[in-house]
Amino acid sequence: MPHAPFGSCLPSIPRAFTRRLAAGAALSALMIGGALTSPAHAQIALEAEMSARATAAAVPPTPSVPGPWMNTKLSPDERARLLESQLTLDERIGMLHGIMALPYKIEGLPDGVVWSAGYIPGVPRLGIPALRETDASLGVATPHRLRPDGATGLPAGLAIAATWSPELAYQGGAMVGDEATRKGFNVLLGGGVNLTREARNGRNFEYLGEDPLLAGTLAGQAIRGTQDQHIVATVKHFAINSQESSRRAVSAVIDEAPLRESDLLAFQFAIEAGKPGSVMCSYNRVNGPWACDSDFLLNKVLKGDWAYPGWVMSDWGATPALSAVTNGLDQQSGEQIDREVFFDKPLKAAVEGGQIPAARVSDMVRRILRSLFATGVFDVKAPTGPIDFQAHADITRTVAEQGIVLLKNRGDVLPFTKGKRIAVIGGLADVGVLSGGGSSQVLAADGPNHDYKNGAFVHIGGTGELVHISDAVYQPDAPLKAIEGKAGKDNVFFADGRYVSESVAAAKDADIAIVFATQWNIEGQDVPDLSLPQGQDAVIAAVAAANPNTIVVLETGGPVAMPWLDKVAGVVEAWYPGTRGGQAIANVLFGDVNPSGHLPITFPKDESQLPSPVLAGFYERDRTKLIDAHYPEKSDVGYRWYAAKGLTPLFPFGYGLSYTTFAQGGLKAAAGTKAGEAMKISFTVTNTGKRAGQDVGQVYLVSGPQGNRTRLLGFGRVDLKPGEKKTVSVSVDPRLLADFDAQAHEWKVAAGSYTVALGSDALSLGEKQTVTLKAQTLKP
Ligand code: BGC
């Protein structure tokens, strides 16, 4: 591996902290789970510290203090104004910066602080609660295995996006919000919506794909679900944090118009639908300035054009200078990783010296208070009582089932019929299902968590104190067990896939061979190319040559190339399928669930099809060296690039098979009739097969007055019995038809003819309709 994960964010555990722990127990050694001179001693110290810092719920909430700001009839803005006016300058400043609540570069944690992503003290005399922050969109994360409590892990963001279901995104967000509040947190660092511009980005699994409408809609619903639990959600990482390589040095170079039409549009949709209390600015630079010190991004776009009323927090250690205050950043997070705690003493001195107006500091604080009022953190008592893990297991399993994408099914090899002998090969399918690493890592409540014995943590390699942060975590729901449960133990046998010869022998012995293939991704690190690592392509090719009924189940954090595609009978993309992923996979393979996921990203044939075949900075060892990343695709992210260049990918955006068949038709399109609606479109979907199933109807723009142009305009997921027909109605947002005019500072819908088409994916377009629209301009 060329780089340590996380870059400079989480390099090592401080020796000073280590020494301060009980009786000289070496926390760093505990955390890395290796090189212990006295493992038993160390384990005891860790467990004592862990139970002392178990969950924030153990800490009594700050009691509210009577005052006019507690009048729920007043608007959140008014309540924030009233409360903020009571604060001293020191109290204000205290709310504007906070620590990464982990034993790193810190002289111990304040009492009552649990190990988690972040902590910012409140003002108890006025009833202002401390901000207790936890990651992330896929579940309540357990940073560095430092807390003993587990959580329900949702499938990867890409799996959520593959459901194309705003309802499931909402339910997932609500589930994470419920677990976070029951654990005592009031800020969730969840709501990731960066577009998949770079197929090799190590964090693609956290996000919702390559299309602004799909990603923005689902992120908005997830945020809504979370905040309905009375906890602040955080849309992130603002903006164009498209790669992890040199993430704290790279500048995304892109003109304003394409930026507005793509990445920023995804944020805009998410913020409009979800109204997140906070926005996290990203590590990278955008056209030069740091995203967290960008007047353009924070003041002009977010707070100016979009009138965003909440607060902007920095990513952890991403505050570059005090100038960020003036440029729109409201809170410095993970401050011990920054060069200086700019938002503490330097800010106070600048206010007292008149360089920064006191009114700006009040604005920063009001924004935080406003979000706490708007989401009900002040007014609604956090739920107590245990988490309903059973109900949440059903949610995560359903998301996985609906997000699994059937990519190939030659001769209807799937679903399996009973009585077959099945060889299950590779992917640690006997242990569990893979999950993505980094700050979003969830450890299962019913999993091994801190127990190293049963092999659910796989050491990927490398050295150093925090090396086990980069262990690959397998959620303990083994597909092998679920398959045995359906096919009968005697009909199933396992080969671990390490040796080609052994895998081939297993495949020859069976009616069906299922190869589980994994590609592990982690925050802080991109993948060098699109191949499956560790020789898995060779295993698949050899197994496919030995058994014509070979099925590949992929657990990947993004697209992979499939040099063996023609040789295998079936391919199932299961992503990282979450806490109940093993069961979800088996349910799809055996037909208890009819697959209905559709790709939220394009699968390229190989790197040569990517807009940037060479990933900027991947092999740069000095991760502080300033580099640029260019985006030749401009606003044509993902499938739009392939359409514009006439490239045929391996699998297009929107693609996904079913065990039944569907017909889409009856396309009607007309000019919109209400504000914010450019066009009204409807069409029907009919289940023409013999099984009940769900389909995702998609409608695309194919040409406009400016020429050919492909863009998703709307979609609808329908559940249909055999023979059943349903109508899908779509209201098209004018920004999807418009160009952004940076000079005039507005969206422009050109007058003329727009042709739209029904699609079962971005390449397979059916019926078309043309609509004539009048010119229209819209505010940014
Ligand atoms: C990540 C954020 C995360 C933060 C706190 C950073 O490394 O980029 O997504 O919320 O850490 O854990």
C-alpha cells in the first residue's frame, strides 16, 4: 500500500496519553491489538476505560433553563437570537471549536465525554447542551473499536442508492438517528452526498452514486429521517471531495457552471429536501482555496444563493486559518489535528482587536442554536431504553435486499432450485460480509467487536500504531450459513479461495459454484485500479472454466472490471451489504426476494474509459504536496460522460435485472403547470412475467435546444404482481434542463424542444416524447 489510511488525520496515538492510562497499560498497544508484553493487563485497562466512556447516554442531559427562547411558538431563528444575546464572548467562542473525542494529541478527555467523533461543550447555565457528535450515514460508528457498544450497520451508500427508494433512504436515516439518540448523541455526521466522479475513490461506498438527482433526493430523505429523531444531521463533504489521494492537498479544478450543474446540485437537492442542521466542508481545495476557507463555496453559494440557515463545521482538522471565519466557516472541528485552534484564542483576540466583527461571532453561534431549536434537540427529551435491534435488523436487511443488483443471469441460472450441490468459494463467506473502513466503520451489536478471536477483523497489512484502524471488518452474518440454511448443510461445501487448484476442485464437485469476491475500501485511500485484489480474477476465471454454473457475488465499494464476465453464468453486486447482508444475499440467490436494485454508478470496462485514466496524486508519497485534479468530464459526471463520448461501459447507470420481466410504455410529457416544475411526465410499468417484483422506471432527457444531452429527469419504483400495471408520475425540476450562466448568475432554461425517453437504464432507451418549453431563468 503506498499510503497510510487517513493521511495526516489520524496518524498515531500520543505517547503522553498512553502513559497517563491506568498503571502504565499501553493503550496504543491495546488499540493495535498486537506487540503486547502483557495482553491480559492491557485488556483490563482498556475494558475499564471503555466502560467508563461507554455511551453518551450515561451522562445526564443538560437541563433546560427557563427563558423566552424556550417558547416553541417562536421560530427557531427568533429563539436562537434570544438565547445567543445572553452569552458572553467566552461562552460564544467556546461553542465554536471542539475536539476529536479520541485519545489522540489530547491531555485526557473532559469528564463525561465518550470516545466518539467529536465533542463541543455546552453552556449549562443557559441550558445549552454540549454537542455530542458521532459518525455517520451508515450507522453509529465505533471509532477505532474504542467503545464496546455496537450498532446496526446499513449497507453501503451505493446499495442504498441502488434501491432508488426515497422511502428506504428515509427509514435508514431514521434508524441511524434513533440509535444515535439512544446512545446520547445529538449531532450525526451523516449525510454524505459527494458524487462518484472518480471510480477509484476509496469513499464511494459511503456516498450515493454519480447522479445529482438520485443522490440529492436520497440524501435529503435520509437526513429528514435522521432529523425526525431530533438530532442534527450533517450533509458532507462540501464540496467536490472526489478522491482520497492527497485529500488534504488536492485542488479540484473546475469552472463554476459545471460545478453548479453537478456536485453542487446534489448538495442543493439534499439541503432543500432534508434541511440538515449542519454542513461539513471538506479537506480538499476547490479552485485554489481550501473548501473550509472558501468564500465562494460557503458565503456566496451556500449561505448567499441558497440562504442556508444552519452552521458549517469543518471536517476534522480541515480548518486552515483564522480567515475561515470571514470566509464562512462557523465551527472548527477535530481541532487537535489542526495547526492551531484558530477559533479559540486567535478568534477572541481578533474580535477584541476589531479585525473580526463581534456580529460575525454572534452569527456563528446563532446558526448552531438555530439548528438545535429547529431539530428539537432543546425541546424533545432523547429516547431512553434499549435499541430495538430486531426491528433495525429488518430495516438493514430490506435495504440490502432491494439494493443488491443482479447484473447477469445467463439461462436463468438464478434463482437456485432445490436439491443442487453448491460450492461456496472465497470472500470469507464463512465469516461474514465485508464493510467499508474509516470514520464510518460500524461494528455490529451482535458481532465480535473487540473479540479478535473469530477472525472478523482481517489485518490488511502495514505497520504503525493505529494500523488496526485499517483492518477489514466483516459483519458477522455469514453468507455460507444463510446458504446452508436454504440448501441444506449437506448440499453445501466451502473452499476459502486462497488456492486456485482447491477452488477448481470444489467447483468441479458441485452443480453450482458461487464465488464471493471482495474489494475492500477505506477512507483515506483510493484503489489503484479497477481490478479485484489478491488474485481473485484468476480464481473466478478458473472456477468458471471448471463449472458452467458459476455465479459471482461481488462485495465491492465501487465498480470493478470483470475480465471473466463472458465465462460466468451469473453476477450479483451485493456492495457492502450491512449487518444482515448474508441473509439478504441468500434471499436473492434462492428467490425469496426478487432482485430489484439498479446501478447508481456506471461500471466502466476498464480505466481507459474513465475521464481521468490516471488518478491524480495516487502515487504521490508526500501527501502535503499541493496538486491539482482536473475534471475533463465537467458536468458530465458518470453516465453523461459515456453518453457524450459514445462509450459503451461494462454496465450502464440504472441497470439491473429481475427474475420477472417488465414493460414500460405510455409515455406522456408536457410543460409543467406549477412553480418549480419544468415538465410533467408520466408512464406505465407492467409486470409481464410470472413473479411479483419491483421495477425502477427511469426517464431521461436525450436532447434539448443545445443538442444531444443525457440526463436523468425522474424515476419511480413500483411493486407489481404478475400482470399488474402502475402509472409513475414525475415532476421535472427545471435545473435539470437548464445551463448555469455564471456571468448572469442564474439558471437558464433555453426555449425550444426537449426530447425525453423512457429507460430501463441510461443506455437502453425506449419510447420518446418531445415537449416545447418557453425560456425560463431561475435564481441560483
Ligand atoms: C471524515 C468525516 C468524519 C470525521 C469525524 C473525517 O476523517 O472525513 O467524514 O465525519 O472524520 O470522524
